[in-house]
Amino acid sequence: MADVSRLPAPISETYDWQLSGACRGTDPSLFFLPEAERGPRKARRERAAKAVCRTCPVIDQCAAFALSTREPYGVWGGLTPEDRELLLTGTRGLSAVPVA
């Protein structure tokens, strides 16, 4: 019998949580900031994205996905790229990252 333990997980089982995301149908530009955006405008957009995330039934799966894949862009699971970097480098614990 072939060893299937090294095969990738089935796509549907791995990503089905995305179908339940509160962000589905929302303009992606809310979650993916223009590269040059800074200051108050960036802060407002991130707050608005995190507000959507707070209502999401799959926020934990989304955050775990972004952390495990080291997603470099966008707000995922209520975490900005900067939030995720802090978590991944061990600078702060998950409970210290604001979702507000």
C-alpha cells in the first residue's frame, strides 16, 4: 500500500472555513491596504476590517491560517501583518493583540 501521509490535505477540507467568513462579499480592499497607505487612513481601514472580523464565526481558523502560512498581506482573523509579525516573533501573546 502506498504511503499517503506526505500528500497534501484535501483542498475542500482545508479551506472550507472560508465559506463561512464574515468578509465574504465584502470589498477586498477593506482588508488589503494599498502599499503606500499610511497614518490615519491606514488606521481607519484596519479598524474597519477588524470590526468585520469581530463578527466572524471563523475568526480563529482565519488567524491560524494566516499565522501558519506567514501571510504577509492583509487583515486575517482580526490580525494585521504587523500583529502577526509580533505573534510570530514571540514579542507578544495572542491575547495582547487588539482586534478593535
